[in-house]
Amino acid sequence: MTKAIKAITIIDGAIFAVMAGVAAITSARYGTLLLWSGVVVAFVGGMCAVGSVNVAGGEYNLKFDQKIPQLNYNRTDEKLREMNNSYNVGVLMAVAGAVAIVAGLILNKIITGEI
């Protein structure tokens, strides 16, 4: 659990630092930059989780399509660990993106005077 919190903190720290630099250079609002960067990070994390479904997914069908027999059609422990690692990265990225989105929304509300 502490590894996950540390990873999320590092990801969000990088997002906040890079977007602060972008906000200093451009005329974009910092809260808006955080919001959209959080959406992008969450989207990238979702792509990691979706892509892990295809790990060894088509190997079951290859058994019937190949003329030369293949040796390994089963999802081994290594392939299952790889799938779990992809899901874990997806969850970390989604949480880090959610933190950036919430921070961006709060900053935008503060700037506009709604809070």
C-alpha cells in the first residue's frame, strides 16, 4: 500500500511541477492544465488495463489455426502476473489522474470565487 501511495505521489508531483512550468510560460490557468493532464493520465492508465486483456488472449485460438503445432497455449503464471501488473499500473494512473482532476477543479473554483 505504501508503494502505491509513493508512486501516486511521484506521478502527481511530476504533473503539478510540469503544469506549473507550462502555466508560467503560457497564459493558461493552472487549474485547467491540472484538470486536462489528469484526464490524460487516467486515460493512459485505462489503456494499460485494457491492453492487458490481450496478453495471451489469442493463443487459445492459434491452436486451431496453425498447421505446425505450437508448444505453449496456456496462460502461464508469468503471463497472469503480467496481466495483474498492467491492471495495477492502470489503477495507479487512474487514481493519480483523479487527484489531479480534483485539484484542478478545486483551483478553478477558488480562482472564480465560487469557494
